[in-house]
Amino acid sequence: MISVIFDLDGTLVDSEPNYYESGRLTLERHGVPDFTWEQHARFIGIGTLETLEVLKERYGLRAPVEQLLAEQNAAYLELARTRTEAFPEMRGLVERLHARGVPMAVASGSSREAIDAVLEGTGLAALLGTVVSAEEVERGKPAPDVFLEAARRLGAAPASCVVVEDAAPGALAARAAGMACLAVPYVAESAADPAFAGAGLLFPGGQAEFTAAAAEEWLGSLGTGWAGGA
């Protein structure tokens, strides 16, 4: 049987507005008052720590990156607990796969505390018990470490895993891990990114186009024996 590994932010849940707002507030506190959504969008799919390392250098911030990370995480958690929504069709896919007994995990560039807050707040924690944060591995996406660790915890061979991703760094990480990829670009305009070229199934229109039924049927076609619906 296949195992399915979900990215969290922008894939299972629409958390990017919360990440943008927490990052904007953090940068504003350190003298950068005009950080825009467009600037934030360039970092979608990259871990918070890696993003802050780039921004610290770009804006010449004096605070240690560990302090910036702690401040942004605190701001994000306040938003995540009450303002995060799961994408309805993605929730539907998780529920369908759970009913079939498909092993599933979450592998995310977020902190473990942030992941747990989002999963608990959206009610997905009961369905997704295996969780890996980029904090727990040596390298974040686009390196494959977080996906390989998720496979290890599931007791699954990488070749039997499918990654569900919304961003190019995650699609590259899936490929580097030797895993198939189901891609649902958070930014629809990024669907032409070469990183998505190797996806086994791509929804170019993003969440607006994605359906749990189509994803389930494709997953079932990978030799699992349950293609064709619920």
C-alpha cells in the first residue's frame, strides 16, 4: 500500500495569510515597515527559519535570527489557533484516505509547536498522527530530509510514498526523496515552474481546481487496488 505525506501550509490549510501577517509584524518591530504580500510570496514553501535568515541579511537586521524566529512564532501561534482554515477538499481527501486505512503523515517546514496548533485547531490532529517538523531534521526543503524522516516514521519505503505539495521547493524535495508528487500550487501562476514538471498529478488551478475524488482516484491507480472512488 502507498503512504501519503502531506505538506501543511498552503496544502492542507490556508495558513499563508497568518505567516505573512506574523512576518510583517516581526519585521515592522525591527524597523522594516513596508514588507508586502508580494515579497512574502517569494518565500512560500520555504521554512520560517530559512526565510528569516535571508530577510535578516537583506534588511541588515541586528537581532539574532533565533530571536526573530521566536518573535514570529509567537505572533503566528496567536493567529494559527483561531484563524486557520483547512481547505475543504483537502480535508475530504484526508478523511477518505483515513477511512481506507492509508498511512499518512504531515511533513512541514513549520515549527512543531505551530504544526500542532494548526492540526488541533482544524480538527485534523485526530486523522494525522505522524508529524515531522523541519526543526527535527538537518536540512529544510528543497532538501528531502523532512519527507525521508516521515517515511521512516511510517515504516514505508520512499518509493511507496506520495507527497502532496503546494510549492516548488516541496516538489523538488519530493523528487529528491524518490517519492511521487501530487501538486496543488498555492500560487496558481507558479504551476509552470519546472519543479512541478515531474509531478505525477498536477492541478494547475490550485485549490480551486483540486477535488478529493480526483486525487483519490489517481492514488488508487498507483497499484493500490481501490481506484474509482470511495
